Amino acid sequence: MKFCSECAQPISQIIPEGDNRVRYVCLSCDTIHYQNPRIVAGTLPTHEGRVLLCKRAIEPRKGYWTLPAGFMENGETTEQGALRETVEEANARVIGLQLYTMIAVPHINQVHIFFHGELADLDFSCGIESLEVKLFEESDIPWKNLAFPTVSSTLRRYFVDRETDINNSKNILPTHVFDISIQDKLKL
Amino acid sequence: MKFCSECAQPISQIIPEGDNRVRYVCLSCDTIHYQNPRIVAGTLPTHEGRVLLCKRAIEPRKGYWTLPAGFMENGETTEQGALRETVEEANARVIGLQLYTMIAVPHINQVHIFFHGELADLDFSCGIESLEVKLFEESDIPWKNLAFPTVSSTLRRYFVDRETDINNSKNILPTHVFDISIQDKLKL
């Protein structure tokens, strides 16, 4: 940010009065331009124990596999954002959404939210952002070719929970809240 | 948004190529200025069945009671944001955080996230944004003087869940994911 989006004057970086953080501030019109984390919303779509993944057609991480997800838009709910992205990337409909993971990624100012749900039908196909869309058994998950740490950590937890779930016959997945640091990312 | 924050030229509102939504776009330097929902993170601090509320010293809703919460900042996790706001507004420390409610409020482009936790001690006091900070029994909650619909809906669920929880002796609160529409807000 170089100029004020309200009055076009050059922007300053200062700590406003009563605040304790450096902000982008316009000293000409006194507007404070706050910057806040963004939400990435997506789904973990399953069908008879298999998981739907999309091979990315776009950067970042083109050619790597991801769960369908993307930036939540103004005016929608988290579920609406997750379902919209699932249609956009995989032309897939998911039902029975339950919050599964909420993962803060503070070094990139994002919070990733994945809802588990069952595929409503098997009529899925590539959206414009995908090269391939496919159901994977646990043993076939391309662990070394996953696009993002939040995707691999969500999938890892899912297969553990599903095992526990089958043993307990509860049929309810827990909700996981955790963080991914820059160190976790580098380890992957 | 009137001017491009990168090059100070007047901004246009158009649907960029390959997109399906109107965005703020600079036709001079081609920057697309995306706008996304913001996260409000807070806590539901309890002590022996009582709930900590703060009377707001600032607008909006000055003089009304709220759970400690505020905008999540870049570089922090959701829990860190919730704990920071709890210190800022109530000088209170909360332990054993569990995600309790995640509430989309699409008409104001926000997602509110409340973590339940126990007060670590009773050494709380007013922060600069609070006029009063107090523990309330369920029967004393100022229902008609609560600041925000996300606060009242979180508190309502808590007292129901606590009752169920006492009966079941499970000592685990569920996670609730729901939305608040403009209609819900007007009803309050």
C-alpha cells in the first residue's frame, strides 16, 4: 500500500493514537487502512471412504493436489463459500457439512476452514482451476504431491479419526482447531 | 475505495476477466483490490458457572454488554487474537480454550469466533474499551442490554449446553457453526 484509497495522497506507516500496532495511515484525510487475515473456506468431500481431490491448474502449486477451497467472499457464509469453491473447482455437491478443521496460518495472514461432507452424487468434473478431479482411497493419497500444509494436515487427521470412528461406531467426526507455522511448512 | 493504493489513479468497479464478481480494479496498473470478510475473535470466559461480560466504553453499542472480542490481527492465530482481546478488554486470562461458536454474519462481511475457557484467576478489571467487567449468573445476564446478536446467541447456546452437560456429566461443550442474517439482527 503506497497511496490512500480515499484521497490518493501518499500513505504513512505509524502507530495511531490509542493503538499499539503500526498501521497504514493517511495523514492527509486521517483514514486508517486496517489489514486483517483472510479466510480460505473449503470442503473435505468423501464417498464410501474415498476422498475427492483436485489437481491444481493454476499457481500457486500448479500440478499439486488439493481439497477444493478458496478465499471466502464478502456477503456469504463460511458454508456458502466452501460449497461455492467445491462447485467451482470440482463441479461437485457436498451434503451434511460439519466443521472439521479450522487452521490458522499466521505467517501468511490466513485462516483455513474445512467442512467435512458426503458427495451428493458422483457427477463431478474439472472446474476451470483444476486439471483433474478424482476420488482417492487412503492408500493412494499423493502425500508428496499435496498443494498445501493445511490440506495434508486435514487429510492426516481425517484418516485417523475415521479409523477411531469405525471402531467406536459413533459416526461423528470431531472438530480440530490448530495452527500451522512457517516451521511446519518448511518441514513438509 | 476511490483510488488505487498502488498507483493513486482513480479506481473502477468491473468484473475482471475470468472472474464472476464486480471488484475494485485499477485500469492503470491492473491491480485487483479484493475485499474479504474479517474475523472477530473472542472468548466466553466462565468461572464456577458464571460468565464474564464487559460493558462497552466505545461505539458501536457503547454502554451495552459484550463478551471480550475484537478484530483478529495479521500475524496471529485465532486463539491468540481471542486471548489478546480478552486481556485488552477485561485484563483477564482464560485457559483451556475450546472453539465454541463460529458465526458468519454475511450482511456485515464478518465471521465471529468464540472460544470457551475458564478464567485462570479472578484478577480481572476494565481495559480501556470497557466501563465495567463483571461475572454474571445465568439469571442475571442483561439479555436486553447485550451489544451484539453473536454475543446473545453464544450465551443462549452456552446455558442450554451447560444444562445438558451437567445432566450427561460429559464436561465437553459442542462446537456450534451457524449464521446470523440481517433478519435475525432486526428481531433482537
